[in-house]
Amino acid sequence: MPAQTSYYSSDSWPGGTVDVVVIGGGASGLNGALMLARSRRSVLVVDSGTPRNAPAEAMHGFIVLDGTAPSEILARGREQVRHYGGRIVFGEVASVEPAEPVADDLRFTLALADGRSVSARRVLVATGLRDVLPDVPGLAGHWGRGVVHCPYCHGWEVRDEPIGVLATGPASLHHALLFRQLTDDLVYFTNGTQVDRDTRARFAARNIRVIDAEVTGIVDEDGALSGVRLADGTVVARRVIAVATRMQARTEGLDGLKLPMEDLPDAMGRRFSSSMAGTTDVPGVWVAGNATDPTAQVGAAAAAGALAGAHINAVLATADTEAALTSASAGTAAS
């Protein structure tokens, strides 16, 4: 991925209280910040600088921007947020938790690992997720290139290649059917998982070969994935491995918010629970993007961020009006 020298140029740290702090500088966080900044809200985006799609050469499945490098999309997004007055800083969140309200309005305190802290009226969590790969030697080294997970993100680029599906659980069965659309040469490695008779018949009908053996490693040839090694030493030639990862919402530094979480079906991971527009059970806190919707691609994550940002602005507008009314009433009473 091409380096972006501007990526780590942080804006100045804000003084006082900001309207919204956005935790996460990916598509959802930046789009949420954009909506808020365009509504003349003071916004601080805290970005750890570790986007989920960093290993990918290009982002796909998002009209107009299809084929654009993830680093370029983020750089342009940061520029646009800054254009409307939003601030973006880079660092690790050490803690964020509710603070004492001010004039009946919510407050949160966020602290970074380097000691900086800020007060905010509302919080948007857009931390994304972490893909957890099976513990197979050599697999992680090819992540984002020869090892892929999403047929919509990477499928066209690996079409007609010899593809292997490394089973991780029930979700892998459907994974195989999706990747079969992209190649006539597909092998399903059960790797200790179960495949019932009906599924085997379906796979056979689609010419998907099933190998019932433990996978012990990935074979590399001149830096490229070339095969899968089985427990008996056999190497099955493959150029691409598709694997359904375990998707874990990034929670570092967020314990103080006590956000509810829930398990994904088929032991596929864990996410933050959320409702309409990213609202949560914690007053004043919203969640958007992969942290709550693990299957959302860039376009969907960005849309969720925009919706959450608009909803936060609406809630703040109501709070501002109530505060103004209280002030006006107090002034009238005093006179």
C-alpha cells in the first residue's frame, strides 16, 4: 500500500469541550465527522492509524471509488473533514467514560495513551473490527493478498484462480458457494469441521472438491501463496485461500462506557449492540460501521456513519434549544 506522508500529521488538540468525539478514523468515523462538521459542530476524530483494510491494494464494491487505494480514500476523507473545521488527531484511546453533566447536558471524558484528554458532549464509536485468522502457519503472512475473506471485496481479482476454502465453521459452507461463482477450480478443506451428506451432495453437484484433512501450513513460493500443506505432508496446489475470519469489534479503551455487546451467529465473533441510527443503550453514545455491523463494506460503513452523525446533530439541536429555553426563562424570572 503506498505510503501517505500526511496520514500522521495530527491537528492541534482542542481546548474546552467539543460537541462530539469520534473514536475511529475509517469510513464510518470520517463520514460521521463530516456530517457533524458540516452542521457546524465542533468535532474531534481520534484515529489509531490501523485501518482494517490496510493490507488491501484497492477498495471495491463502492460505486465511483471502486479500485481506489484505501489510503487514498482515508486521506481524502480527512482532508474533507478538516475543510469544514473538524479536527483529526492520531493516538491510542486509553479511556473514555461518562463525566458529571453540565447544566443537565451529558459529558464524557476521553484520555489518550500519551496523556492528552478532552471533554465531549457526545461520543461516536467507529473503531471497526479486528479479523482473527485461524492459527495456521503462513496464513497471516498472505492476508489481504493470497488469503482473502470477502467475495465482494476481492472476488473479481481472484477469478479463475485455483481457490481453496479453509473451513472455520458453519459460515464457511455458504462461503464456498459464493467463491464457486468466481472459479471452476475450488477445493473445500474441512480442517476438522463437519460437512453433512446433503452439503456434500450439493458441493459435488457444483464440482467443489472436499478434502477431509487437517491443514498444517501454507506453502510459499517466491513470496506468493502456492499451496496448502496437509497433516500427511501432501501439498494441494492453490493460488488463493478464502477464509471466514472471526470478527471482533475493537474495544480497546472503551470499557468505561459499558457498551452492551453480543455474539455473532455461528461463533463468527462479537460486536457492539446498536439500534436505529447507531443508538445504544448508553445515553449519549452511538456506534457505527464494522464495530456494530461486521459485514458492512466501505460504502455501507460510510452510510452508517453519516446516519449516526445526522442523528447526533439532531439530538444536540434539541439539547441546545432546551438549554436556550431554560436560560431565557431564568432571565425572564429575574427581571
